[in-house]
Amino acid sequence: MPNESISRRDILRTLAVGAAAGSVLQVIPAEAAEYIHQMVRKEKAASPAGKYTPKYFSAAQYATLVALCDMIIPKDEKCGGAVEAGAPEFIDLLTSENEKYQLRLGGGIFWLDNYSTDHCGKVFLECTPEQKKEILDLIAFGKNARQDPSLSQGVSFFAFLRNMTCDGYYTSKIGIADLGYIGNSSQREFAGCPPLPE
């Protein structure tokens, strides 16, 4: 069979290159995203410590990525957030095989640390929660880059990271459960739409 000669790395590279145009779910099917989550689960299961080892990001960059994912989709009383869903691992694995992602995400974390150092005197992870929120409030909105062009790289980075985090989260078991998706199931009867409020 020809599929037996395709390596894990080839599949990852194909997925990462195919997703380069934007948010993963806009380009690759949910089954491909599930494959990435399966790869992460297998690696964690095979690791003596049960942990994922970053493939692209340095330890400090990965810690920043984890913190950002947690700030984008935090856990709540209902379910786990992006970190519990494996979004950082999902992002790192795709980034490890895509040079454009490496430039956008690696360069974005570098920009974030430089901006934090210039404005707060320390890298992003060492900032207070208030300082982190202030920085993210600046780069979370495109209008801020139009008002201050020096923020444009940060805004672009954060928009891309937000899409990737959402893709990693909503293709995970936790994210699918959060959506309340039950799959293709039949109903014996359809009660119709509820009445409009008066």
C-alpha cells in the first residue's frame, strides 16, 4: 500500500503547509486536526513523565505560548480551557513543520517580549496580570494598529494566535464537548422553533 510509506512528519508537513492561508479549520478538515491531537496524546502516553516536549518553541517561548492560550480561552466551572484541551501542543506541532508559522508565531513572541521589556521593564511572562492584560488589550484589536503602526506586528501575531488557539481548542474533545456537539443523530420528532417573544 502506498500509504505505508508516508511518515508522520510528511503528514504534519502537509497539514501545516495546507493551513498556511489562515485558521486551520478553514483549510483542513476536522479529521486532520483530530489526527494532530492523537499524535500529541500518543507522545504524552509514551513519555515517562506524561508530558509533551515542544518541537519548535524554546522552553521560555513555549511557556509564553501556554500563558497566551490560557488567556485566550481560560478554563471555567463548566469545562477546561485551551491549555487543558491541548491547544499549545497543537500549535507547536503545526509550527514545527511550517516556516511561515515559525516566522509569525516565533517572531510574534519575540515582538511581545520586546514590547513588554520596553514598556514594563520585563518579558511578558514576568509582567503583572494587569500589565499582561494592558498589553493584550492593545494587540487584540486591529483599530489599535491603525492608530499606532508600531503595534501592527503584535496585532497580526495575536490575531493569528487567537485563530490557532480556537482551532486547537474546538477540535479537541474538551472543545467539542463545550460546543455541546452530539454528532449526527436522528430525532423521532421535531417540535419546531420556539415562539417569538412578544
